[in-house]
Amino acid sequence: MLNHAQVVKIRRLFLLYDSDRDGRLTRGDYELAVARFQAHIGAADTSPRVLRMRELLVGRCWAANAVMDGDGDGMISVDEFVTAHERLLAAVDAEQQLRDRAAVLFEVIDEAGRGEMSLADYLAAFSAWGAPEESVRRSFRVIDSDGSGRVTRDEFEEHSIAYFRTDDLNGPGAAFFPHPSP
Ligand SMILES: [Ca+2]
Ligand SMILES: [Ca+2]
């Protein structure tokens, strides 16, 4: 069973990933995120960074999420999204699954492959999902707990897991994903 805070956070994450905010997750939301990322960095369609982001977001993130489409209608409803997370969190290998998902997201944000990320990386990635800048900055401050301006893979994974596991809506884990609205 998910606790109330977990359901609130999972629904909030759904809103964030639903790039066009039409209440359902489709491949188009991931395509739109790539287009927004491209606009943010001002690159051409054929730029290696854009191609790489397309591979990560559409080729991997959407492909990984497509299994959440319980009724197979080509879109993920918020209920399907919550149910899929409930199942994931109840699995014996939940910890590993959460780490794997965080690792892919880390690759998305650290698209330059430096092995750590900066606020600029975080702003670029989450602008793709239409998150307000202030909300992205707030999340970054929380993850960068020592204020060094850099976030390592380990710090990132720990906070990501706390987001899904903890029942505190105001604790550090809750701010891991930027809030989709101001
Ligand atoms: Ca959508
Ligand atoms: Ca569906």
C-alpha cells in the first residue's frame, strides 16, 4: 500500500512528465520534451546533443514507461501510473529498480557525460518538461545538500529513492523532482 504522501508525489511526477499537460502520458510528451530541450540549448535537429537526448528520452525513458500502459491503449493514465509505481515499490528488487530508473534520469540530466551535474544541467533538463525555473532551482538546492554546486550520481540516487519511499511531503526527498507548477 502506498501512503498518502507517496500518492501525492507520484501524481505530481505524472504532471511533470505530461509535457503537454493533457492528463495522459504518451510518446508525444517525450517528443515534446526533446523539442523543448533543443530550443533551450539552441541546437539544430542533427546536433549530437539533440540526437542523444532523443535516444535517452524517447528511446529509453518512454520505452521503459510504456509497460505502465496497463490497458494497452497507447497512453498512460494517472491511475495506470500510480498503480505501476505501487507495483514497483512492492517488488522484492524495488531498491534496484529505483536505482536503475534514477541512473537513466541522471544520464538525461548529465547529457554531457561528466559524471556529475550542475544547476545549468538541471535547468536544461527540467525546462524540457516545462517545470518553472524557481521550482527547479529549489530542487537543485535540496539535492546539492553540501552546497558545492555539483551533484554526484550517488547523491542523486539517494534523493531519488527518498522521493518514492518517504511519507513526508515536506522532507528533502519530496523536493527531488521539481514541482510542475509555480
Ligand atoms: Ca500528455
Ligand atoms: Ca492506458
